[in-house]
Amino acid sequence: MRELAILIVLSTSLVGCQHLPGASVPGSWASSYMEMDKPSTLRTLMPALTNSSSIRLELRPLVEYSPNLSPFLLDAGSCVHIGTQVACLPSTIIIGAMKAGTAELQGWLSRHPAMSRYGGPSSSGTGEAHYFDSLGKPLRALAAFAHGGSNAVGFRMRGAEPAYKYTFEKTPRYLFMKDEQIDRMHRFLPSARLIAILRNPVSRSYSHFQHRCRQGNFLVGLHPKIKGRVFASKSGPAAVASSLEAVGVTGIKAKDLAVLNGPCTNEQFASLVLHTLNGTRLDHLNMEQARTGGLLARGYYARQLQAFRRHYPHEQIYVMLTEDLFHDFPGEMDRLQTWLGLPYFDYRPHIRVNERGFTVLQGLKSKTDNSAYEPLNDELKAILGKFYARGLHALTDFIDADRLRTTWGIDF
């Protein structure tokens, strides 16, 4: 029995694929089979098979499933054959940032006729695999394929799709992962191309706050000692009451805290980020003192990208700005397609402008279609801008300094 076969692109049409009218894949994406003796040679072979990392493979690896086959012998873009099904590992991953437009980007990229997103076709850009932010999951990848698991890092393909489609996933928490988690991702998918989309950290933090408000993740004080104050807590009101007791705010019970329902206000945001647990008002933002539940830390993009750079070479990491994307979505998608090595697909005939003035795809649910929440006031913008300015110098290793100043309006 062969252990490894290389599947090549023979089809030039999109068999069984949902796509926009006029979409096609060029005939230059054609290939044939090639046999190998050992899966362990796959990673050695990969550089010779590809023009652009794991996209547009001239020879498509298709590994026969075995319970003993280690996922660390595979790579981005390779496929696993299990019975009558084929599942392909993602060639590219949108790693974040959270609340920076990752869902919108996923929706647009999934409309490309040569790309298939995690979970299959969808009318929205939502949906995340959350595979690598849990260290134990990658080891169960192949077993998940075999048993039809829905939360597998690979994607089940239909018919001839493995011949011309490449999979990708979007999990914005990846950008905030620990070093050992990034290392595990790299050991599993060393050839993957990573996309990071960054939003003005001031706007991102406030959007993240509003997102968590809508989810009911914050508590608001009812007792006179903490009336109107906002607290972040994953453990519930009893845990907050205990923490308050520990810093000298006594007499607070769980019943003295209620869930804060969004949309929320500037005043509530200020209560969260500009006060210590004991109620002391800070004269400047202090990430260590303010209990924000990660709202502020996720905007320190440079340290997060540097962590990925320690494992992935710079040519495999593509950095976009949210503001550029929403200013010219078709143009930014043109540039992204070129970087990924995809055949060109023109999005322009398939766009619409919604009531808020944003360019969105026809038939795609966009978060920009939702009602806007209360805008951030100038005082909080200034405080947050000063806080984040300290970290923007390091970000210039990834994005031009003048571009950051112009796009985000933060002086550093």
C-alpha cells in the first residue's frame, strides 16, 4: 500500500463549488500524480512543489490516513485522504487582531474561487477554528478528520475540490498566543502564510469593550460604595466581591453586582480602564493596575508580531491596516491575492455600499451593517493615544512610521 501520493491539479473548473458568477481558475493550475515511499519526506519536498509558500502547489500532497501518522509530518496545504473523504490543512491563517475586521476579511477571502474557509461556505465572515490557542488540539487533528470532527484544523473537501482549492481559517486570538503555542503552530504548519490585520489600538480597545458589553461579560456595581463602577470578571460576582474585600472595599456581596448590558457608554469604559480595583482614579492608563480583561494588552501589536517573527520568517507574515482595508477593500484584496500567489479574482463587480457608507460584498452579512455604538470621546482618545504611543516605535519594524501616524493619527 502506498503511504503517500501527490495529487495534482487536473481540473480547470470549479466542480461543486459555490462562487460568484464569472469566477474561474486558470488552466495553469494543472498537474498530475506522483508517488513517494515515506510521508517523512513531505517537508523536504514542499519547497520544490510550490511557487508561493503553500499556495499554488505544482504538486498537491495527499497523505493516506493512518492512526499512527504524526501530524508533524504534514504541512500547510497538504491533504489527508480518509476513506472516501479528503481534508486539507490550511495554507493561510488570519491570526488577528481581534476587533480589527478579521470576520470581514474572512468573508471576502472566502469568496475567492480558489479559497475555502473553515466550516465551508457561509453568508457571513464569522466562524473561528480556535485550534492552536489550545495546546492539546493539534495532536488530535488526524483523529478529528477520521471521525468527522467539526473543530479540526483541516477541512473536508468535496469532489475534485482538493485539486484547485486551498483552505484557510481565521482565529483572531492567535495573535495573542503564548510563545509555546506559536511554536506548536509552526511545528505543525511551517509553510503556512499568516495574515495580521491591525486596527488603530485606541479604536480597537473601545470596540472590544463594546463587544464584551454586548456579550454581558462585565459587571456593574449596585451597592453605594461601588455604584456605577464597571468590573471585568470571568468568575462571576462572588469573585469580584471577594477581590474588593481583599483591597479594603468591604461589605460587598454578589447580589450587589449585576450584569452590564450593552451598548455601553464612554463613562462606563472610563470606569473600567481608568480605575484600580479599590476605586482610585488613575491620572494615566496603567495596564497593570486597571482590571480590563485584556482590552488594552491586545493593542500592543509589536510584541505579538515579534513573537510570531521568532518562529515564522518575515516573508510568511503579511500585515494589513484595518483603516486601509475599509478605505479600499477591492484594492487591498488585489494586493493580498498577489502576496498569497492566488489567481486574480476581481471583486469589484460584486460589491455594494451599505447605509453606513462601507463597501461590502453582495450577499455577505457585514458587521458594518449593524447600528453604530456611542463614539469614543476626545478625552479618552487622547488618554489611550498617549498610552499606545509608547509601543508604536517597535511596530515600525512591520509598518512604515509615517503610514502609522497618518492612518491612526497617533503621534509617537
